[in-house]
Amino acid sequence: MKAKDLDRLFDEGKEDVLQYFDLEQAERPNLVPVDVDLSLPRWLVNRLDQEALRLGVSRQSLITIWLADRVEPRQRAAAE
């Protein structure tokens, strides 16, 4: 199947296009986690923990979300 035909099927929304993909072989290389060591003052860790608790997420998730929110708009602006 050609890409334009697959795009058309997807856009029409009448058919599940996932049947045309081999999901066993699918990769998302830029989403593979990478460990990063970060030293922060205790007061900042405490504040992060308070906010993470308030939002019901882990400290790591909070930091990831906040960093992504900060970096993403700059990447979009640079691409334009």
C-alpha cells in the first residue's frame, strides 16, 4: 500500500489503519528513557515533592513534564 493511500484511509476514519502496520517491529527511538544525574538543593527537592504530591504524580514525572513544557515551545519556534 502506498503512503498516500494509507493517509487517505486514516483521514477518512472509516477503517482501522493499524492492521497495515507490524507493531512487533515498531520503534520509538526518541522516547527511550536516558538516566540523568541532577544535584539540587534540599529546599528545591522538597518543593518539587510538594507539587508532585499535589498533582498526584511522581517527582520524576513532574520534572519531565516541566522540562518538556519549557523545551517544546522553543523547538517549535526554531522550526518555524
